Amino acid sequence: MATYKQGIVNVGDPGTAASGFHTRRLFNFSDRVAELAPDESPFFVYLSKVAKVPTDDPQFRFLEDRTKIQMTDRSFLINGDVTIPAAGLSAVYNIDGATVDWLLKGMVVAVGQETAANAPNTVILRVESKPESGQLTMKTIAGSDGGVNINDAKCTVIGTSFTEGSGGPDVFSQELDNDFGFTQIFKTACEMSNTARATRYRGYADDFQRIWNLKLREHKVDIERAMLFGQRASVGGAQYTEGIAGHIIANGTPSTENLDLTYSEGAPYFRSATTSELTYDRILSDFEVVYDPARGGSDSKLALASLPVITYFNKMDSSFIDQSVTGQLRYNMEKATGSFGHTVLQVETIHGTMNLVKEPLFRGFASGFLCMVDMDNVAYRPLVGNGVNRDTQIMTNVQSADEDLRKDMILTEAGLEVSLPESHYLINLEGV
């Protein structure tokens, strides 16, 4: 059985060049390659260990359930400047009909508005019919004497109300969204002449094993880069997988002027900020949004961070991690050993847990990246079907018959599934 020890990966069975490497063999190596040098590719390790979902189609599809999002925030906007009639009277309101097909007759709606004294106030309306062509008929129930003006006001459903002896309500069923991704074929070759293989070298008695160790790590790092920065595509017969940061960059609208994160269904989040902008207060406000149940994620995120970002978190003002500050809830930052050999900086906040892990591949244009991944909404999708497993494997002796050399190949066909992008978050910290 193939084993690894002290960073050396032995390939083959029984494991010696003389006895085991002269026939074409296929070795499944998916678990062992994930365990090799885990600090070099932490995201791939986490995906392999906790989020592996095989697919039998190189264009895999998946469903997204946004019920949690829409149940948490059942709201819509009344468009324009309008006057709400007095109680008992109905009016037709212009709304965005494409996003409110879930509104049904009998639903009760609270319309927020401000008085002249800027004090909060609400008007209560009842939906009288399903929306049609961007219009909705609602009856005023309370809060208006016929002179209440609103302008692009937000409305929130606060229940239902029906008359005594009335029949059953209308029905709306929330459909599941669907999306797709591609598997990508990764290949890495290891080659050495038979003369070199027969030569005994200092340091490593078998230099072929040394090269194998390097090529396995190279292969794993290539997959890590694709699942960080890749963008979904199919060009010229080759398929390209999605990457978590690549997906956000491709679909987000980063702007240094837009410092406030605002919820937008189906859209990921991206912030670009300087160190002076990313204060404790700003981070806490961001986390209020990042961990909002209306985004459909969990209250614990894997936070892949560049080395400069890790340094920045530890260099911030002492109040960032000082729990002794009177009257304020601050972060609790503790160093821990992760389940897969990583060093994890656990940051406990009032909104959720951020598990900071160093991502060594966040460098160059990504040197300021902090990518918060909701592990419930990502998956590693190796191609497995019809008795054929295309997860990481080693194919031995793929050289031509007349070549006086040994050539092996590492192959992986897999992709990354990114669902509910609302639950993930990417920040680019400028100037670090």
C-alpha cells in the first residue's frame, strides 16, 4: 500500500522501483494527497474532508433553497410618492411585480414611514388581490387618516387576516433555484530517464521519490488555485471550474465608494477597503450583514486569509481583542489546532464565529484577500460514475513503448460547487 512519511510519498504497490513499477497501474490517491502538506492548500483539504459530493456528470447541477432567506425578510417596495387612503379604503400601488409573486390575498402588511418629527410610524394594509403587471391592490387597516404620504416605502408582511367563515387562502409554493458547474481535468506528469532512476544520489537515495513528492504537492496546489480563483467556462472543448473568490469577483461590483454592504438576493459580497477604513466598528457592522440569517448561511465561517491580513488582524488596536473594555463586546481571539493539521485563529463575535486560516496562495493581486466561506454552501465535486472514479489518481508507466524513461501521471477531474453566494464574503484589504 502506498504510504507517506516525513513529506515523502511512496507511489506504487509493493512500493519499490524494482518490483512494483514495471506494469501499468492505477492508484486512487484522493485521501492521501489531501493529507500531504495541508498548510499549502487548506481550502482543498477542507473540501476533501468535509464537503465531498461526487457527481456522475461533468456538468453537474445543484439546487438552491432560498426559503430561509425569504422567510426572514418578507418585504417589498411601494414605488413612487403616494398618499395612503384612510382606514377601510383600498388603493392600487405600483410595486416590483417580478419579486413579489409570493404575495397573496389576506396578507397583512406594515408600511414604514417617518413623521414630521422623524419618529418611526407604521401604516397597516391588507392585500386584496395577487399582484398583476407590477400593481397590487391593498386596503388600509390602520395608521392613516387619508393624508399619509410615503415615497419608495419598504413594506413587510406581518401575518394574515381573514373574516369569520371565509374559505381557504390562496396557495404559493416556493420553487427551488437551480444552478450548474463544470468539472475540470487536472494533469501533472512525473518523468525521469531510467539512467537517472538507476543512479544513487545524496540526500535522497531514490530521486524519483523526491520528484514524486514535489509533483503531488504541485498537483494539489493547482487544484487549490482553481478552486480559489477559477471562473466557470467551457471553451474549445475544455471545461473550467468555479472558484470561490473568482465567483465573487466575476459577479460582484467592487467599489471603494460603496462601503456599506446591502442585501441583494442572489448577489455575492465584495468589499475593497484600506486599513484606515476597516476599523473595528466597520468590521462589526460588516459581520452584522455577513452572519444575517437572511443570507441563508450558518453562524460559522471558514475565513481564508493572506498572511498580510492575518498580520493586520493581530496589529489592530488592542480594543479589537480586549474583552476587558467596559460596556463593549469585543472579539475573543484564540489560537487552536484545526482537525486537519492547520493552525486556526478562532475569532468569536457577537454575530458568529470566524475561523481564520492562512491561505498561502493569496498573494500578488490577492495579497489583501480575506475570503469567508460558508462550508455548508460549497462542495468538492469529483467525477464518479459507471464504476469509474476520476478523483485524484495516479497512472503509472504512461510513457511510449520505445522511450527509455519512466513517466507517470497524476489526474483529477473535479469541480467546485458554489451555492447561495449570498452566504459568502470577500474583502480586499488595500495597502497591506
